[in-house]
Amino acid sequence: MKIQTARSGSRLVIKLCGEMDEYSAAQVRTACDDIIDRNKTAGSIVIDLADVAFMDSTGIGFLIGRYKKAGKMGIKLAVQSPNFAADKVLSLAGIYTLIPKVN
């Protein structure tokens, strides 16, 4: 999985590209934690899922972990542009009650 970042003011966007599954989760988790640690002054973080082709329950765990990490730092976390299947998984799991979806 590829990870791209962009920062505009206090908003940090982390764009994920590829498949979020058990195989890729550890690498993505470590890389995103490093990105978050280097951007402690961010006011908000958006995880862009537009180019995530597949996501299973591992992706839910990944998002909850980054939500908790960001929250401890006083940073708000949101998700953006999940595909239909990922959106359905996140919705059914109730993730949007913790992590808002933005456009």
C-alpha cells in the first residue's frame, strides 16, 4: 500500500492507495503513526480512502487506532471518500459514530 500526505494549514491529509488487509496493516499503521507524530501541530487529520480498493475488519481496527492516537494529541480525525464497499463496512460497524466522514 502507498501512502501520500499533504498539509494545508492545520489540516493533514493522509491518502492511502491499495488494499487495507491483514498483510498491509502493520506497515500502514507504523507509517501513519510516524506521520502523525511528525505533525503534532495539525488541528485535523483526514484519512483519504478514495484509492483503497479493498478494506476488511483490519481497516476498521486501523482507523480506530489512529482515532485514539490523534485524540490523545488533541487532533480531530475524519475519513474521506471511501468506495461503496468500504463505506458499507464502516457504516455497518458504526465507525461514523466515532469518526466523521467528510467530503
